[in-house]
Amino acid sequence: MNNELTKYLETIENEAKMIVKKSIKAMCIKENITEKLKENDQMEWVKKMNQFKNIAEEIVMKELIFV
């Protein structure tokens, strides 16, 4: 039983990480956040990436974890 639970939780964790990663990538494309921005204005790039990460994690929590 314990092994099954561990495998299930690992699966959910991997799925959550994948969704967050894909969501951040999609938001970067939509908002045109590129490596060029990172070179020119690092603080703005960090601000946007943190914002996107928070949004993506909130989506995962609502749709995958707290179902």
C-alpha cells in the first residue's frame, strides 16, 4: 500500500511540474518575454518570470491538487 501511494504521489508531482513548466513557457511566448529582455533588463525579466511561476502554480493547485 505504501509503495502504491508513493508512486501515485510521484506521478502527480511530475505531472504538476510539467504543467507549470509548459504554462510558464506559454506565458513567455504570449507576453514576448525572451532572453533579450533578460540581457537588457534583468529585474523586469525576474519579475515577469516570478509572476508567471506564481500563476502557473496557482493553476496547478486549483486544477490538479485541490480537485
